[in-house]
Amino acid sequence: MSHAPKSADGYKLAWHDEFEGRAVDRARWSLGTNVRDDAFQTVDAVKVEDSVLKISTYTDPSTGRHHTGWLITRGLYEFRFGYIEASVRFASRPGQWGAVWLMSQANRAAEPPNPAAGVEVDIIEHRAVSKDNAADISNEFSSAVHWNGYENGKTISRGSGPQRLPEKQSFSSWHTVGVLWTPEGYQFYLDGAETPYATIKEGISLNDEYIKLTCEIKNGGWAGLIPPGGYGPLGASTNATMEVDWVRVWRP
């Protein structure tokens, strides 16, 4: 298995999923069944095949509803400080995006703000296009931290800004993304580089965080406009997909 970056030397593998079975390991992950923005989360959108997890975003032709999948480790595996890394690839579509992130059950608005209680840590978010489909950004990605809950006007955010893959690379191939989370902050890494592409020293969570692998849909939001015909039925070439080869957590 790949190792944590040099800045996390001495860390030991604490949790991992290689997706080697024929289905999602329900001892490791819960599957979402909620409605969020323009997406109906469904277990049908999630499958494991050839040691790869695949989340498909599709449109039910009989109802016109858009479906996608969420996996979370809430209540099953939560950790405090460490290095988490995932191997991912994307076929994102307008109106949709995929993400690997951490969340705390205690991320709530407070006065004064208290990030120690819990933070959203977006290890990677990937979109096909920018707002209003203005630009192709399929070779770009971003990372961020958000804290103080989600009440309007109270959330505090810090981000990496847009990051771009090296020339001639794309997210149709596998890439590793990771974050080293310590009491001093967050360092974000791509493809095993020794140097982080972003360091954030604010919004430091001192609470347990769980892992989320998700795809979302929101028409007219930061990921652009849903195609007029949707994403096609499950299994169509027009589905948006996020694939994960493995997720691993190393801890001090």
C-alpha cells in the first residue's frame, strides 16, 4: 500500500477499504437515501466491481428524477488527526460534482465561532464546468475547509483556490488525493507529491471526523446547468461517474 507523505512519517495504517468484494461493505459505509438539492440519493447508484467503487449519476426516464449516491462512515469509523488518501477518477457532467470529504457531527454555528467543535474538510471537489457552463474545468479541482455550521451568513471558509492537473493529464485517469490533518492545520497532496499544493492553518477541527464519498446535483449552481435531457438511464454513456479504487487512513 502507498505510504503517507514524509511529513507524516511514522504514521500507521489505521483504516482502509480496497473495495475488493462484490458490494459495498456495510460494516464500513452507510448509503445515503435522502433528497439534497436536485438529487435523489439511491443505493442503485452505487456498485462495486473489479475492486472499484462506482457512483453513477443518472436520470430515471419514467419520472425525470435525477439520482446519485452517497457513502459515509458516520458512526462506523471516525477519527481525529491523521493522513487520509483516496485514489479517484471522474467523468463529471454539467450540474453535477463529485467529492471526497470529512465531516464532524458537531459542526454547528456558534458565537464566537468554534472550529475545534468540528469542520467540513473537502479533500477534493471536481466539476466538469463552471457556473452557467461558462468554462470547461474538467482538469481542475479544489480543496477547502468550512466551519461554524451552515446557517446563512455564519459559515466561514478557506480554500485552495482552483488547482489544475499537469499538462496532458486528466481525471479520466486515476489520481491520488490526500490531506494531512494535525493540530497545526491541513496540508493537501496530489499524486504522492512531497510538497502540498495547499496549506490551511485556520479552521482546525479538534473533533472526530467521518469520511464521505459523494456526488451531488444542483441546477444553476457552481457546477453549471443540468443537461436538458438529464444524465440518461442508469448505465448509459451519459451518466456522470465518480470512481474510487481505495480509501486509506494513517494515524500517529
